[in-house]
Amino acid sequence: MSLIGETQSTAAAGPADLIKDGTDASFLADVIETSKDTPVIVDFWAPWCGPCRQLGPSIEKAVLAAKGKVKLVKIDIDQNPQFAGQLRVQSIPAVFAFVGGRPVDGFMGALPDSQVKQFVDRMAGQAPANATDELLAQAKESLDLGDIGGAAQAYAEVLQGEPDNVKALGGLARCYLNGGDAERAREVADMAPPGAKDADLDSVRAALALADEAPEETGEFEQRLAKDDNDHEARFEIAKALAARGAWDEAADHLLKIIERDRTWNDEAARKQLITIFEAAGAGSDVTRAGRRRLSSILFS
């Protein structure tokens, strides 16, 4: 069997989307464009090249072992000299790794299997950052900094391409809620697929639930509490009103006082409401961390 036959049959043995024979005509699609999503290793070889016989199977094995984190394109420079010339290939085998549409590393000559594997593994770890993930990270950072408009714009951009992206829906709902538009926040949260789980989405839903339960007026309850500091119902209703306004610290303080004095009051209503506040505030919030410490101290004292 000729070297051409051996090389091509080896390439055909691997998944077509991981290892393929390339040409000058397909270089832009197979290498440049593909490497914007997944690193691509280009192996320039020729039928008369002895060291190519040694390197070919080694690099193919390493690429297959990377399980989709990197792809391999094999190019016969006798038949396709254009890009080999542009890359100034002077001897073969010549290997170039492309990431993000440009060459970032490479080597010439046959290497031991261990070094080939190290090279492939290194390239597999350089996958270009996912554009959606970058936008989500940017949006989250903007939201944390209080830039609601910038965050909303980034989340909306993600949703243009991925209408069902749960993180973007949760983040955009949070933007509306933080901006005081509970109605729009609810509309966006309701767009999430059934059963979808996301920290921001759960937080918004919890905050909306708190708002739905809040009394419209608290004057009566404040008067009752002023007369009787152990009026748990009055304190509970005041806590609900505070939570609806986002005054979670104060609401949590009232609920913890109820739990401290009567843990089982009204079928543990205070503890359940407190958990909802923790969900609305977020697991990493100061309100949640401090509240959980106080709750643990009360329950296990």
C-alpha cells in the first residue's frame, strides 16, 4: 500500500469531524473558521516523506484521545502548496496549531509520542472563549457594579441568539426587578423553560413571591406591635412588607425574632418566609450569610 493510501485510510478511520484531509480550497473553512470555535492542528505532509509515516498515526491518536477538544486537518503539500508556502514551510512534517483563526504554535519533524500528546493536550486546552459565556460574564459584572442598563443590554444580546438561555433570562429578569419594574421581571422569568434552574431566576421568583404576599398597609400592624412586642402575627406582616420593598435585613431581623421566641409559630411560617428571603437575596449575599448564622444559633442553642 502506498503512503497516500495509508495516510488517507488512517484519517478516514477517525470521526470525520475530528480528523480530515484538507486542501488549499477548504483551508479557510476547515482551519481558519473552525479554529474560532475549536483549536485546529494542521499537519503538512507529502507522500515521499519518511518521518510523516511516523508522525501521522501518533498525532491522530492524540487528537482522538482529546475527545473533540481539538481537530486535525492533514494537508498534502505536493497537491496543496498555497498555505504551506504562506506559512513558510521549509521541511516536513510541519505542524501548526490554529486558535481563533490564527496560528499560535507548532513544530517541525517527527516527535516522540509523549511530546506529540503534550502538544495536542496543550492545544486542546486553548479553546477560544465562548462568545455567549463572555457576554454572560460581562453582564453579571455590570449587574454587580450597579450598571443595570449595560447588564440588560448584554443579556438581551445573548437572548437574540439563544432565546431559551436560562442564565440570560434570569439575569434580565433581575435587571428589571432591580430597576423597579416587577411586571417586566415577571414576564421575563415566565419565559424560562419549565423546570429551569438558575440562581438569578430563582432569586427573582422568590422576590416576586414576597411582593405578592405583602400587605398594602402596615399601620395597623405597627400599632399592634408597639403595644405588644410578642404579637407575632403583626411582626410577621411587617416583615412581609419590608421584604417586598427589598429591605431584607430588617425583614430577616423580624422573622428571626419570631423564630427565637416561638420556633413553631403558625406552622413555622417565620422560618419558611426567612428561607424565601435568603433565596431572593442570593446565597452569597450578606443578608443570607448573616441570617443563616443567626438561624443556626437559634435552632441549635
